[in-house]
Amino acid sequence: MASSEADSRLSQVVAPALEKIVKNASWRKHSKLAHECKSVLERLTSPQKQQQQSSSAADADPEASIPGPLHDGGTIEYSLAESESILSPLINACGTGFLKIADPAIDCVQKLIAHGYLRGEADPTGATEGKLLARLIESVCKCYDIGDDAIELSVLKALLSAVTSISLRIHGDCLLQIVRTCYDIYLGSKNVVNQTTAKASLIQMLVIVFRRMEADSSTVPIQPIVVAELMEPVERSDADGSMTMFVQGFITKIMQDFDGVLNAGATSKIALGGHDGAFETTTVETTNPTDLLDSTDKDMLDAKYWEISMYKTALEGRKGELADGEVERDDDLEVQIGNKLRRDAFLVFRALCKLSMKTPPKEASADPQLMRGKIVALELLKILLENAGAVFRTSDRFLGAIKQYLCLSLLKNSASSLMIVFQLSCSIFVSLVSRFRAGLKAEIGVFFPMIVLRVLENVAQPNFQQKMIVLRFIEKLCVDSQILVDIFINYDCDVNSSNIFERMVNGLLKTAQGVPPGTATSLMSPQEVTLKLEAMKCLVAVLKSMGDWVNKQLRIPDPSSARKFDVVENSPEIGSLSMVCGNGDEPAEGSDSQSEASTETSDVSSIEQRRAYKLELQEGISLFNRKPKKGIEFLINANKVGDSPEEIAVFLKNASGLNKTLIGDYLGEREDLPLKVMHAYVNSFEFQGMEFDEAIRAFLQGFRLPGEAQKIDRIMEKFAERYCKCNPKVFISADTAYVLAYSVILLNTDAHNHMVKNKMSADDFIRNNRGIDDGKDLPEEYLRSLYARISTNEIKMKEDNFDAHQRHTNSNRILGLDNILNIVVRKRGEDRRMETSDDLIRHMQEQFKEKARKSESVYYAATDVVILRFMVEVCWAPMLAAFSVPLDQSDDEVVIGLCLEGFRCAIHVTAVMSMKTHRDAFVTSLAKFTSLHSPADIKQKNVDAIKVLVAIADEDGNYLQEAWEHILTCVSRFEHLHLLGEGAPPDATFFAFSQNESEKVKPPKSNILPVLKKKGPGRMQYAAAAVLRGSYDSAGIGGNVSGGVTSEQMNSLVSNLNMLEQVGSSEMSRIYARSQKLNSEAIIDFVKALCKVSMEELRSASDPRVFSLTKIVEIAHYNMNRIRLVWSSIWHVLSDFFVTIGCSENLSISIFAMDSLRQLSMKFLEREELANYNFQNEFMKPFVIVMRKSSAVEIRELIIRCVSQMVLSRVNNVKSGWKSMFMVLKICHFLWFQLFSQPLLMMTTKILFFWLLR
């Protein structure tokens, strides 16, 4: 029973609404409703009287005491009878269709829900309580038909409250009815604010349904969405944001009314990743009548309809393709499996898939409202998939729903010419690849070529908007570094799958290079430029993704994160995507780079074997497609195909990529092996119980009949024999089947070839086949039936590639036998409308079946970095071409920036993977683009290349190995030009061999900067040498100068030297200072490269330079504190270098080298050497060797002086070094007649004296 206090609380909600209803009710039309309202008002305002009536009613009828759905929000409940008496007036008021009566009733229902006064499950097929609540919800939904703006908002408010409520449970039919009503308001409302509110309410409902399903709880906290992220282009005309603020307030107010649902004060948003600009619905659409939707069908959202007929609809167009005996499942039983929360999510997802598949009847007129319905369904699916939780991603049931319903939706929408539909289809596919790829291996293998590669590989005649969408699709994929590696392993390394990654990279390269010259194109010049730029961004994003992945696997920090290149504008916030579990048992939370238990980690040896097997198989297939006999021979020798005719026949029947025409030619050969293969091929078919035309269809699916009559004769003769053997009672002899087969093929061509004007009639067909059955006629009914089936259903060859525009047939050729018998190869000019969407769907479904049959079910998750080597092998050449050509030919800042970033990423990947050839190819190309070897030609892009080269040295120094030589050569050349610009005297002033005046280049009379006119021998000669230098591979910086230098060349050099100041020599110097941060292996590579560069500098007789030699001393000093094992390896390189330079013919250079060695030795002797170590001796050996090999007295004297100085200043630290010192003295003794002098004798005496006193 209800208490007085409860009535007081309830009456505050119900009474005002009933009073308004009574006030606005017509005394004629609504007299009964007014009477009901007054009765309830009287009972609510007179609680004592109501209590007496309730007591007497309970005594008279025990069922009156059954608790009802209405309560006071506390412990007191109303009986079922009382609840019905109070709610009935509200239900009837909503059903009147009058605005002033329905509005207070809807408002009252919303308040009852929001205050928690209604509880229980609304179920139209359940108990009385559930039916009452279902009637209440249904009455509110029907109020939408009134068509008033205010009513629409009230209905939306009440329905969103109902779905949000935790006391009133909405499931099944009621939930779908609510979704349908919001959907209809979005489509039917004329008020933009109401449309936006309806869409936002729909999204909020979906968030609630799927969040509860993931948590398996109705009380999980739900937070309001952010409406600003959902705005349509039309809605964005709301410049002041008032509409957005209104809708946001509408949603937030309803959500915050449910304290039990929301966290206290929580206002954060649901992550709706994907509203990022890359795929947002901003494309200007051009209306195409053939792609508009049919009329709205409210029954599409009826739960009963779904549970009975959805499966049949999903299999539309496949009636004749199901295996014999396969019985359609009762989908109603499937829906009952699982709890109600999962069932709700399943039903809603399936309903949205169906709505997104709606297509107009043929010859239907355009209806923009219906198109909006299709679009919003796709948008809702996109949001669901982008925010899918672990249950949705891993449950077998939901993965099955995606395969059965969503894939069919993609099939129908991905071929649409409406850009907004294609855009949303791509966005949905992005989510499938990003988050569901482990469970959809076969499906992605089919959809990726159909949606992405089909558009990407069309360079000359693409749809500009479609291609832009696809390019941004690829950019978005690259954000998650795991995706591309997984794609490569699971498709490019799968024998039965297309090389998706390789084709994608090659397609991007072709797009980046633009339309080939002389090729007709539908693109305008600005469009082509935009596509080339976007393709370049994608190539950079691919390399960046590969680099990020290898960094994660090897735990390499990203040094460029602070200055990350913005490759993908408005990059989507994918966050930490989850790898999908194939079996659905474990949730796949966490990083996207981690896969769960159901996926198998990639075994490198296995992947390498599979990749090698596929490459060799593809080589054999490629050879077969040129020369079939040699191809078969190659495959047999490579153990890819057995040598028996049966095994070869199986290969020809099942292998992908074989040219169908050449298969027919091979099968028609008269040689022994091809003939046996043809017999085995035909014998592999089972025609038992098949109609004759069905047998021909099955037989001719795998190859095209050859053009030579004798080959056709052999094949069809064997076919007739096989058919009669499988069906011995159909024809008297095989001759009948043989003749009829020819007749059927001719009929097929006659009926379906547009070039044949006078079509064969049924009577003509019967007449042509008289007396073929051993002199008798075949039954007329049989021939007419055969004629009808062939005329209506063309015999088609099964194509590997369904793209009609890729088939090239010369329509001007005279119809020969090969053209008559070419089954279904469409002519290029044929009306493409003949390729209906049903044909496409049927073909793709066959692809799904074939992929499921052939492909491995195991999904491999990439974990070993060695796999990246195979990816680099595939993509490095296209990448190098894509970046080198624009960098050489273009001066556009954006293009140059992308190319340089591409080089930077490519060098990082190849260097980390120790791929020497590929790394050096990129480094050498980038070094050439610095143009430091030809400074007169330097432009701003060359300066930018220098900056990138310096950054690479800083970031990837540990992995550059031999490539350091190219970088240090550029640093040396830069320093040379820098000194030249400052007017400093060149090293050759002090170190060059003397030259005759006639050999020097006379400075031209030109108006150049005074900095190059300063006094000093040879200044203009070296400037001229810098101007004339033009080969990157030329040794050093200087060189012999031949020919004069014009004033224009010199002025250009001066200008470019000023441009080089953007880099600054300090940045170059830091490369050497940072050498102490290189790891143990890298520092040795660095020292070796520096020594090679220094040797090149010193080799020039006319322009020797000691820049790198001085840097050797510096880096030796910087790295002297490394562990002795590493320092020993470094000194082994330096020791050989100093010996070589110390014995140089250029005395000045040798002296400089020995003095540099002295400085190092003095520094090294500061370190104390432990007993029994021999490193000092090793360090001093270059002095001994040079002392022995050099013929210059000056060098020998210098060595004696150096040794003397070391003894005098470091005698207490010298230990094992005494060995080398005495070796020097010993050599000096043998050469005494050359070195005899009083100073040297005194130094020798001092050395001996200090040794005796040590």
C-alpha cells in the first residue's frame, strides 16, 4: 500500500501533469481521458479515501496486492492495479495525438523515470508489469508523429532517460523501438537543433548499451558525450555555438539526473576517437540517383523482424551457392543466447548494419532524407567500432556478427560513387583493421584490395575524392606501428594471400610520381599535385611507422619526439589500441603492439621460410604467365609442384595468379605431359547429378578456352567423356555431349555479347541441335530449359581480379573463335551497369569462401625485428625513388620537407636493422643532395639536407657503421666552405707542396666580397676550386683546377656561403663532441670513418687539409676514458693512421701528425698504468715505426724531442712505455751518423739518466 508521504511525493510529479491534461482536454473527444485524470487526482489528493478503497479492493481481489512498477523512490510500492490506474491516463494522453495533452504526459513520464519512480523491465511479451511499462514507452514513442518541435525534444528527453535509467530496464523490442524513434526524429525533423539532439541522443544510447555490455552490469558509470565532436557540416553553421551548447546541456542534464549512474561530478567525455578531420564527413557530395536509398522501413528495427529474417537478408544473392543440404539457421535461437545486455548490443549492432545497407529500388528517384538515414547508420557503426571494448573485439559472437552483417554492409557501400558513403566505409574498415584484424584475417585480405588497392593503383583515371580518402586511410593506419608489420606477415608472407603491403607501397609510389607523361587523365593539375603530396605523406608515414615499431621492439628512445614531423595532419587519437583475441576468451586490453594468447607470435625462421617459398612460387607463376611449359618445369624443379599430372592439375585448378588464357593454352597442348595434365584436370571434376550447363559453368570457371580449334577440340572431347561417365543415362554417347557443349558455348556468346545484333531464338537453338543424340533429337523441353538458363544466366569465368577496368580487350578485332569462346571477359566499352552490385557481392562472397578454405586460420603477431628486413627489401627501392626525384627537381618547401623526413626515417630503419646496402643508398643520396661538393649550386633545400644529415648523425650515430664516412665527408666539406667564407687562410697555405707561379690560377677580376680578396697565397685558387668542384665522389675538397672561373660563378659562391651560415659550424663540431656518447661498437666505426676522411683530405698535393686530423685528436681526447678494451680497439685504428701520416712525403703534414701524437701521448701518460700491463708500449709504438720507416731527418729529430719531453714531464707515470722509448733510442743508435748533434746527444743522455733514476 502507498503511504500518505509517498502519495505526497508522487503527487508532486503526477498531479500537475494530470491537471494540465484535464484543462486542455476536449469535453467531447477526451471525456473519458478527463474522467480518468480526475479520478486519479481525487485519489492522490485524498489519500485516506484511497487507502480505504485500496484495502477493500485488496480484500475483494488478492491480485490487487501484487507489487506494480510504480513506487515512491523508497521502500513503499504501489500495487499493480494502483500503478496501472495512475499510468493509464498518461498512456492514453500520449495516444491522443494532441500537442497540449501529450506534452504534459510525456514530461510526467520523463520525471517519473528520472526520479526513479518506475522500475522493472519493459517487456511487451512478459508479465503484466512488463507489458504496462512497454505500453508506456510505446505511447511516448508514438508522440513523435505529432510533428511538433517541442514534442520531439520532449520525446527525446523521455527516451534517453528511459535508456539511461538503472531502475527501469529497457531491453529487446523496447530498446529497438526507442532507437528507431530517435532515428526517425533525426530523419524527419525539420528543426536542425532537434536533428542534432536526436543524433546526440542516439550516440549516447549506444554508448550506454555497449558500455553496460562490456561491464556486464547496468550500474556501470556512464558519462555524457561531447556534442561538439559530432557536429555535421550543416550544423557547423552555428557560428556562435549556441546550438551546440543547447544540445550539450540537454544530454548532460539528463545524464546527471541519474546519480546512481554517473560518478559524482564527472563531466569527462567518452573517447569518440575518429572525429579527427582525416575521415570526418565534410566531403561535398554530388548526388547520384543510383546510390540513393529506398524509402524508410520502420520495421527494419523491429526485433521480431530481425530475429526471424536477418540471416536470409544477409545471404541475399547467394541462394544457389550454398552447399546441398545446408539448412538455414534459426537466427531467433541465436539471439536468445547470452545475457540480455549482450543481446541488446547484438540487436542494435545488427539493426544499424541493416539500415546502412538500404539501397533504392531500381529506377527509384533520389531522396536526400533516405541518404541521411544511411549516412547516420554508418556514422553510428563507425563510432561503435572505434570505441569497441574487449568483449566486442574478442567475442566470437560479435566477430561473427561483423563477418555476417557488417561485411555485407561494406560490400554494398564501398563501391558507392557517393563520397560520403565511401568515406564512412573506409573509416569503418580502418577500425576493423586497427582493432579486429586478428579475428578477421580472411575478410581483411579480401576487403583491403577491394577498398584500398583498387583506388590506389588507379593512377591515370582516379576519382580524386576517393583517392584522397584512401590516402588518409593509409595515413591513419600508420599511426599504430603494429598494423603494417602484421599486415606484411599475415598477407605478404602468406602463399594464398595478395602482397598487400608491397602493392600498397608501389601504389603510393606511382601516385607520388604522378600520371606518366602522355597518359590521358581525368585529374586537373591542382588535384594531381595534391595527390602527389598526400602520397608522399603516406610514404613518410609508412617509414615512420616502421621506425616506431622497431624502436618499441628494441626499446630505443625516440630522440626526435620533441620535434616530431607532422606527417598526418590532425592525426587521430587512436590511443592504446588492443590486439584482438581470435578465440574471444581473454580480453585484449593494453598496447596495440601486444597480441593475446590466441594469436601466434612470429617465428622468424618460419616467416622467412614462408616468405622465401612465396617469392619462389610467384617467380614460377610469373614464368608460367609468359611461358607455361617452362613455368611448370621451374615449379617442379623448385619442389613447388609435384611432377605427376594429377599434382600439376591440382595446382592449375587452385593456384591464384595464373593467367587463365595460358592455362587453357597449356591444357590444350598435344605433348605427352600437358595432355596427361588436361585429362587429370578434367577427371578432377565430379559432374554427377549436375545439369549440363551447370557442369560447363563449373568446368570453364578456371580457364579460358584457347583460340586454336584443335586445342578446344581436345579439351571439350575430354569434358564430354567425363560428363557422360558421371551421368551415364543422360545421353546415348559422349558425342552428344561434345556437340551440345559447342552449341551451349555459342549460345552463351550469342546471348551475352553486345556486338551480336541478331540474337538466337529458342527455336533456332533447338533447330541447331536436331539429331545430335545418335541421330535422334534431344527432348524439346530439355533444350528450351537449357536455352532459358543460358540466356538469363551467363556462363562466366572465375576471375582473380574483379576490377572490370583492368581487363583489356581489343573490341575492334574481328570476332574469331577465341573471341566467341572467351566466356565472360567483358569488353572495356561495355556498359558497366551490367556489373551489378549483386555480381560484386556474389564475387566477394566467393572470395571469402576461398580465403577461408585456403588461408591459414592462424593470425601471426609480429614480435621479432628481423621481420622488418623483409619489409625493407620490399619497399626501399620505391621509397628511394619517391624521395630522390622530387628532392632533385622540386624547390617547394613542403615537398622538400617531406622528402628529407622520408630520408631521415629510411636511414633510421635501415641503420638500426644493419642493412648496409640499403642504408648506404639512402645516406649517399642524401649526402649528394647537400651539394657541398658543388657549392656554387647550393640552394635552400641543400642547406635543409645538411641540417637533416646533422640530425641523423646525432640520432642514429650508434647504427651508422660505415655510413659515417659519408656524413663526416660532408662535415669536412662544410667546414672548408665555412672557412673560405670567413676569409681564413686555407690549410694549403701551410701544408701544400710548393708550386710554380705558372701553375697557380690567376684570380679573375670580379666584384666579389673583400673576404675573398684578402692577402694570402692561393686564396683565389682555392675559391675557384670550390666553384669548379662538381662530383660528390671526388677526393677531398680541393683539387686541381682546370679552366677559368667566371664572376657569376664566384658571386654565386659568395651568396651560397652566406646561406650556409644557417647551419653554423658549432652544430658540426658537436658531432665530434658527442662521439663520447656513442656505444662501444659505434665509436670504432666513427674513428675508422674519420681516419678515412682525413686520409682523403691529406692526399691532395695542392690542397691538403688537416681539419679531420685535428678532429681525430679531439675525439681521442673525448674518448680516452672509455674502458681499456674499447680504447685498445680505437687505438689500433689510430695507430695505423698515425704511422701512415707520419711517413707521408709531405713533411709539414708528417710533422703535424707527430706533434698531434705527442699531445695524445702526454694526455694518455697522465693515466696510471697497473703492473704487468703493456698498453703504454702499444700506445708509443707509432713513434717507433715512424722512426724506423721515415727517411726525413726532421721527423726523426721531432720524435726524439717528443720522447724526451714525455720523459721529462711524465717520468713517474712511464712504465711499459719505456720499451718503446728504448726502441726509439736503439734506432737512433743505428742512424747515429745522420742524427749526430749535440742537442740530440744531450736528450738521449737525459733519457738514460731518468731511466736509471726511476
